[in-house]
Amino acid sequence: MKNKYLYIQTFGCQMNVHDSEQMAALLAQCGYKMTDNLKLADLILLNTCSIREKAAHKVYSELGRIGKLKEQNPELIIGVGGCLAQHLGTKFHKRVVHLDLVFGTHNIHRLPEMIASVKNEREKITNVDFYKSLNSIGIYAPPVKGTVSAFVTIMQGCNNFCAYCVVPYLRGPEMSRKPEDIFAEIEKLVDHGIKEVTLLGQNVNSYGKTLGKGLNFTALIKKIGKISGIERIRFMTSHPRDLSLELINCFAEEEKLCEHIHLPVQSGSNRILALMNRGYTVEEYMKKVDHLRKLSPHISITSDIIVGFPGEAQNDYQETIDMMEKIRFDSTFSFKYSERKGTAAQKLEGKIEECEKSRRLTQVQALQDHHTLQANLALEGSLQELLVEGKSKNSENDLMGRTSSWKIVNFKSESELTGKRVNVKISKAYLHSLRGKIDDI
Ligand code: 5AD
Ligand code: SF4
């Protein structure tokens, strides 16, 4: 029988990256082999993002390119999943005529039957229903051989309704997976060689709320810490309002919990934070940062920042800069505010001009680059424990590992160390990585 090939392109966040891994795993059971050659593909899936306008544009332009392949190969099946698909539903077929399949964020587990229908009945399919079950996130994706780190989704959806954000509309209400399902998945991953897990959810701090009595997030981490074979635990993303003292303490108590937290602050102005419906003040945020640094002195703190939210006056923006100067994040993802249909911020007055947003973003990014480099330079000469992930992207002869604080270190090694924890001395710091030398003492 002829091989069937699947090409998946992923846009957006880690959640989407992991959803794509799950799609590939499910379709492997139906005989599809992955390819990174578009021309070879029998099935092309785009896992889309619509958090900002730019992300949606990228999807449309990619679909234009892919459409040409269908003219040469009418048997080719083209599908779109993820947030933009959830948002547009059947309208996606009208906008992009060569699409066969539109599936939403809760429908990954139904991919095999949807693809069979497209094939057998040659009809266009849309499925963007929300379900109360967690079938879509419970699919086991066996890691690629040699991988040491894996994502594990612990919850889906979000109830926060930050004024700018479409996620609660596109991923539905918050729902936590049962702890026993999470443990079973991690044990399987360990059997496949995984040493590090990153627990994924839009707001992991509220894990367990939908389960009634049971484990909260800190208790979940501690139980995962007891699974033998797991050496490192990470999580993403935390909402500052819900970051509990108990979880902050966990950084000091649970040895396997890595010294890194991604804690999106969004703005340094209390007025803007209130308009964003974030539920904390800058002072409350900074208190949590101080506490984290007191209990875990080497912790790396990363964040997200939005500039040009409606009504952000020059002094609000200046407060963001002041906050960055005070906190000195290890790194940040920063974005120009992008208006999304149906969100509360869409109705706000005081929209900021695009060129002003660009000016603010450039400044924020330049300041962050300076802070990131300073933080990296401070590590020169220090000893760091790495979990070795494999070959370095920079050079075939180097290996790459990450520090507990999530920084990339490239180093030379004669022996194959993938999956091992090694100590290296940091010899040189760059903006996006560090260089190290194996410490053989
Ligand atoms: N415009 C700009 N940035 C946004 N984010 C979410 N929604 C928007 C939007 N409408 C950013 C936030 C969030 C990150 C994942 O994306 O900073 O933390
Ligand atoms: Fe969006 Fe806020 Fe939920 Fe994060 S917490 S996904 S920014 S609504």
C-alpha cells in the first residue's frame, strides 16, 4: 500500500505545539507518516492562532500558497484547526475555498472520522463544537526518539476574560484533567525516555478548581515530583493574581521544580491593569516577585507585556518602563495591542495609533535586550547544571542543554550526553544563549 504523508504547520503558543503533537500521534494510528515536504503531503493541517491580527494574517498567506498545491493534486486534503478555525467555523470555507476541513480546539480527537468523511463523501466538513469532556487534550503523543522533555496538558480553557484576549471564547471554560490521567501520561512518557515535563494550561494556578475536592496545583506538582524517572518539572502559564504563597514556597520545597516562572505582567500601570481586568496591582505583582526571589534566589522570571492598550497614556507607558527597570525580567515577550472582535477592549475608547505602538514596542524590546544580556553576563564564571537536550542548533559538533532557569547553553563534548544532567562552567554570555565548558572536577 502507498504511504500516506501528513504535513502539519503550527502557529502560536506551546498549547498549539502540543496539540499538533497530539494530532500527529492520532493520525499515525491511521497510517499517516509525518513529512516536512509540502509537495509530498496527502494531508496538510494548519494549526492556527488568532491571538493577534498578525497571527491570523500569517495563516491566510500560508493557505494561499498551499492552495496552489491542490490545483496540481486534487486528492490533497487541507484542514485547519486551532483558534482561528474555532473563531471562523464555517466562514473559513467561504474565505478559503480550497479548504476541506475546519476543526475547533475541542475536536482534535475526532480528526480520524472527519478525515474519513472528507475522503469517502468528498464533502467539506466543519466541527467547532465545545464538549464537556476532555477527550481532545487527553490524547497520548509518544515522544520522538531521543527527546528528553515533553509537554503535558493539565487543563484546557480559561475563565479570566482579560479585556484584550480571545482565548476564553476560543478554548472554552476552564476544565482540569483528573490527576490520575496526568500521572498515567507522565509515567508513560518516562517509559519513553522523558526526563522533564512542562505542565501546560492557560492558568495552571487554578488547576483543580473544576474537580471539586482533590489536588490543587501545588499538590499536583509535589505528586509528580514523586514519579521516579522525572527529573525536572516546569509549568506554563501562571496568572499573577492566582499565584499562591503555597506555590511560591514550592520553589524552595520541591527539588525537581525548575527555577523559572513565566508570569505575564502585561502592564506597569495600575489604571491599565484594571482596564485589562487583570485582577492585581503592580505593587501586588512586585511583592510576589520579591517573595519568589527571596525563596529561590536564582529563579529566572519571564513575562509578557502589551503596549498601546486603549487609553494607555504616555505616563502609563512610562510606568511599564519603570516597572521593567525595577523588576529586571530575564526575558519578555512583548506585543503591540491588537484589537480582537468580541473582546471587552474592542469597545474601549482611546485607541493608540499604530506608529505610536511601534515606537513603544521598539523601546520596550531594546530595554529588555539590555536586561537579558546583563542577566546572562552575570552568569559568566558560574557553574550550572544542564539537562542535555541534544545537538546544538549552532554547530553540529556542539551539544545543547538548558539550565534549570531555562537558559540555553551550548558546549563541546566528545561523548553523547543527551538526556544526562551535566555541570558546565559558563564561559561566555550572549543575548539568546550561553556558552559553557564541561566541568570535570
Ligand atoms: N493583543 C496583543 N497581545 C495579546 N496577548 C493576548 N491577547 C493580545 C492582544 N489582543 C498577549 C498577552 C498574553 C500573550 C500570550 O499574548 O501578553 O500573555
Ligand atoms: Fe487570555 Fe487572560 Fe486567559 Fe491568559 S488569563 S488566556 S491572557 S484571558
